[in-house]
Amino acid sequence: MGYDLRMPLEEAMETQRAIRRLKPDPVDDELVRRLIELALKAPTGSNAQNWEFIVVRDAAVKRKLAQQNRRAWRIYGGLGRRIARNDAKMLRLLDAVQWQSDHFEEIPVIVVACLRGLRLPFPPVMASSYYGSIYPSVQNLLLGARAAGLGAALITLPLWSMWAARRALGCPWNVTPCAVVPLGWPVGRYGPTTRRPVEEITSIDRYGNRAWQRSR
């Protein structure tokens, strides 16, 4: 079965959002494979192409990742609700994250994006350089999912314990899980996102020089 991924790029970008409530309905391997093919078109540092993608459908592996996700969410979720107790918009977001945590095992496909090779801890900029080889490919995958009508989100809570994540996924020491993307058909729908005006967050030449904002 073919899938139409010809959505205009601007439309995909303007309506992309983190979709956490997903139906348990199956997602075809053909579509998942195509999304990973698009992910592999992204640039990577030194053209190393050192990506690895693990497509998780096995219930036992999902359960292990779900356990890690919930352990982390118990800490972050509780703290988040205390901080955002008077922020209705943030509380709605936390409700969606809670739903994803509660229904993690029901998500039809979990894609784990990994990198081969050693991540050097020093200098700190090396970490940014290392992860810079995986996140462009994950964004390609997310945009492809949006074009196909799939719900998706980039999350990291299942990687709370890297040791446990590696063990659950069977990763060797030189393969690092970097991001987790739950994929499925959305319970809700996509729509325009609300963001701050570009003039409010853009500086010209030096931080704080909001020249674009003053010129309007």
C-alpha cells in the first residue's frame, strides 16, 4: 500500500506538533521503512552516517521501555504539576504526557534513534557535536510522519537509565540510544501551532538587540 507524503513542506512545518495520544491501530512496515529512508537523507557530521534505528513492536521490549518512561515521569510529572498548578495550558500538556505514559505499551510502533561511536564528555561542545548527527534525521522522520498523517513526538524519558535502555534494546556499548519516537495514528488531529513572534526571540548581531521588533 502506498502513502502520500507530498504535503508541502511549509504546511508540514506549520502544523507539526507533538502528538502523544495514539490509537493502537497497526502501522504498516512499508510506511515506517519509508520514514526511516527520509530520516537517512538528513545531514550528519563529517558525513559519518553513523545512525542506527531500532523499530520496536515486541510487547516485552515495549514494556521495558514503558517502565523506564514511568520511573522518570513520576519524578518530572509530579514536579511539573506543582510548578504549573496555575497554568491551564501547561497542565493540558502534562495530561497528554501522562496519557502517553499510561498507554505506552499500546503504542503500535516505537522508533529508537541511536548513534554508533563513542561520545566524548570533554570539551562539553563535543556532546552537542555528537547529538547533532542524530537530531536532523529525527526531524526528517517527524516531518514525514506529519505528512503521512501519523502522530509522533520526540521523547527521552525511556532513556532515563541508559544502562537499562541498552539492555532492553540489545545495544552494544558503542551504540547509544539518543531519542525515542512513538508512532501511531493520532486520537486527535493536527492543526496550526501557536508560537511567539519571531521578532521577540531574534537578536541582531548581539543578544538582546531586538532590532526587528523595534522596526515594526
